[in-house]
Amino acid sequence: MGSISILKKSCLWTFTILALLFIFLPSTYLLAISLEPSELERIPRNLSDFSLKWYIRLFHQERLPGAIKQSVMVGLLTAGITSFLSLLSGMCYRKLRKKSYFLGLLIFPMFVPGIIAAISLSVFFRLISIRSSMYTVVLGHVLYALPYATIVTLVSFSGLKEGFIEAARDLGASGFRAFKDIIFPLTRGGIFGAALFGFLLSLNEFIRAYFLSGWQETLSIYMFGQMKGGADPSIYALAGLILSVSIFLVLVALVYYSFIRYSSRSFA
Amino acid sequence: MGKPPGFAGGSLNQNSSVTSYQCANLLKNIRKFKISKSKERILFFIQLLPPALFVIILGVFPLVLIIIWSFWEPTTYWIKPDLTIAAYHKFFTAGRYLTFLKTLRVSCTVTFLALIIGYPIAYFIRKIVSEKYRNILLLTFIIPFFLSYIIRVFSLRLILGRYGVINNVLLWIGLISDPLEGLLFSELAVHIGLLSSYLPFMIFPIVLSIERVGESTIEASQDLGATFFQTLIRVIIPLTKPGIFAGCIFVFVSSLGSTVEWDLLGGVGEFSTPQMLESLMTALKFPSAFAISTLILAMTMCVLLLGFKYAKIAELFETLE
């Protein structure tokens, strides 16, 4: 678009940056507040005022370690199952005749409002008399993360040419060998992305966990309770901690992806 | 997996007389090929069935279940088979539909706002910004998907609250002398919360659909003398209908089903359908909860069908094929 003037372009830049501020400023502000030692909701006034006081307080919260452990377990299981299922769908997607039906089915859960998915799953588990536990939460979370994971995986599989696999098979590679040496190395970015989606979506999910978990609460449920109950500023520290962990994982993923891109470039 | 290895040598063409050894070899290879073909089919189903069955059993069947159960009769702790519309009748007589309409109105407003804000941003990212910045911008809009929406909504309290950023700034400028009270715990706050949660959901489908509009199409329109806005309205927007529709459905469905924004930002009087569902479930009033769920589902499915039929949402995913 050569016809766009500098003025219009800078207007659009401003607009986009304002939208980004609208999305990110509140969380950033919360991170800053979590470092203020007093009970006031404000950013520390001096550089020397920054303290991890409220973060250290988190160690004294009795129910927190259990919730963290539960969330990490649920997240890891969700990540594993989600990436496995989306890997399978990526593998068979090439050979499918009616691709859009399959894709439509797999991304369908994305269009079901969260609370309805949660309610329907909880009564379904009740029907087949499965008690609420960590595993019911995992199943709910896999269903929630699968559409996103499938899309990420299919994008990475779309770069995989059928000829590569044929070539491997013609050279005498077994199906497993072709998977190990050709398919997996070329699609690992998508599979890893699926796992990341599984873990982080599960970690941060609330309503499904609320309806599906047993006596042991997840981190999101615990945090939501604290937020509603008007707890002390350590809630900011807890939120800050979860934000930091999420951002750290996203950064790790970014480094990993640029590494994959770099290595595949040198390979080409 | 092209042809069986026995065909590859071309030995049939060279010799007109085929030895029985070659014949036997060929048959063996054909049998092998058939076996590997059927093995491949089995493998194909092993790959296809787990994800498909997972979604059918846990994602589709339970929804059918609550639709059926919404016509059953309540008992003290559970429900029993029946065919009654009592739950739906209650929905309209007990004033629950008013809450439903309010939730619907808020969701529509938020969807509209997200479209107005999201479209220019998506267009900017895909067509105007240079490639270097495009990826950075796309990435920054992906990050919210990975952050806790509870925390993001909760942190808005710090911005909108009585001692929050907005009030402090306004006081500092001198526009107001007392902090504004109505910012937090109001319908306005709920709108803001929903918008900040779901804006990225609007941007991505639109970016995808703008990607599919070729540069030459836009150039052709401009060569024919169309101004920028004529091109936008006559060419680009009609061609990006799938993205617009998909984004609107995402935002609409998500805000229709979200509880957190109402819980954390809404006032005491603010009550939404998802919260109503939550309390109905806690009160063991199952058929009523199922009836409301069915209504929401029916609406969602209608919007979805419309999207697939008239806006060709499926085109968005063609790049995957």
C-alpha cells in the first residue's frame, strides 16, 4: 500500500500501541504493585523501596503448596495428552479425504462457551459415575486446549511434504524410522507449541477446573477465592508470580523457535 | 508409498516371455503391497480415532446430554426422565430471561467494539507495517492467550478502582476534585474487562483473512480510480468477511460464557447468565440450568451455522490443507 500517507500510518501506530497498552498495562502495573512493601496499592516510590516481602509471605499460605502442586500436575498431564492427540491428528490429516469435517470437529470445542462445557462435562462424569478428581480436570482442560494445539500442529505439518516421507520409505525406512528421522524433526516446533498451549491454558483456566475438580483446588481456583475475598497484598505477589512464570515459559519457547528456525536455515 | 517394488524394475517390458519365477515374485510383491496397504489403513485409524473420539465423547455427547436432560423433571437431588418444558417456562416467567437479555446485550456491545478496534489493527499489522514489525506485533497479540485471564481481569481493578490509575491521573490533572466512584463495579467495568480479555480473539481471524486478499486485487481497485475508503468498503471488507465473522463469533461466544469479568468487575446488582448458571448448579436446580445452557448453545450454533454458510469461515483454514 504505497498510498498510505505518513500521517495515517502514524495514526495507526498510535492506535495499535494504545490497544497494546490497554491489554498489557494493567498486568504490568500489578507486577509493579506487588513489589511495594507497604499495604498501599501503589508503585514503590524509590528504587530502594522495591521488595519481595509479599512474595516471601506466600510461603506462609497453608493451602498454596497443594494448589500449586495440583496445577502443575494437571498442566503437565494436559500438555502431554494434548500434544499426543494433536500429533496423531497431524499425522492422519494428510491422508484424510474430508479434511474440513475433521478439522471442524476438532476445533468445535472452541465455540462452546466455557461454562457450558464445564457444566456438561461435570454432569456427564456424574452419569458414568466418575468422581471429580485431578483426572476429570485434566480431561476438561485437554478438551479446552486441543483446538489451539491442533491448529498449531497442523500449521507445522503443512510444511511437511509428502515426498519426504515417500523418499524415506522408498529408501527402506520403517514407518517408525520415518517418523523418528523425518516427521518428528520437521514438526517438533508444532508439537512443542501444542504442549506449551496445553500447559499454559491449563494453568490459567478457571471455570472448568471449578466445576470439575474434587476437594483439591487448583491454583486458579485458590487465587480466585483470594481475589473475591479481598485478601492482603500477597494476592498481588501470587498473581505476579504466575504472570512471571507464564512469561518466562513464553520466552523459553521464543528462544527455542528462533533456534529451530536458525538450524533449519543452516540445513537448507 | 507409490507402487509395489516389483513393478519398478520394468522387467515385464524387456522380456516378452515371463518366467514363472518372475511371476511368483510379482505375486509375492503384490501381496506384500496389499498387506502394507491394509497395515497402513489400520495405522490411519489408530491415528484418526483417538482425537476424533475424544472430542465426540467429551465435547459433543455431553452437550447432547444436557439438551435432552433439560426436558426432564427435577427430583430432590437429581432428575428423572420426562418430557416437560417446565424449565423453559420458568425461564420466561421467573424473570431469568431479563438477565439473559442483559448478558446478550453486553456481549453484542463488546463484540461490536472489538470489531471496530480490532479491524484497523489487523489491517495495519497485515498490510501496512513492514515484515520485521509485523511479526513482533503478532507475537505481542499472541502473548495474552498465554496469560491468566483471571489475573488480567483482576489487574483492571487497580486501574479502575477508587484509588486506581485513572482516578489518580484525573485528580492530578485537576479534571475532577473527588475520585469517580462508578468506574469499578459497574457495567462499564464489565465491558472494559471483556474487551481487554477478548480483543486478541478478534484480531487473529481477521489477520488470517486479510492475508488471503492479494496485493494485486487492491492495486487493481486503486488503478480503477477507487479511493482508499472505497477500496476498503467495496473490496477488502467483503473479501475478509470470513475473518470478521469468525472473530465476532469468538468474542461473542466467549463473552457470553464468561463469569470472571462479572464476578470481579461487576457491581453488586450486576448479575449475568453464566453466574446464574453457576448458582443454579450449586442449588441443584439441574433442569433449569440445562434449559439455559440449551438456549445459549442453540444461539451459538445458529451463529456458527450462519458463519459457515454465508461467511464461509471454513476458507480461513484452507491454508492448512
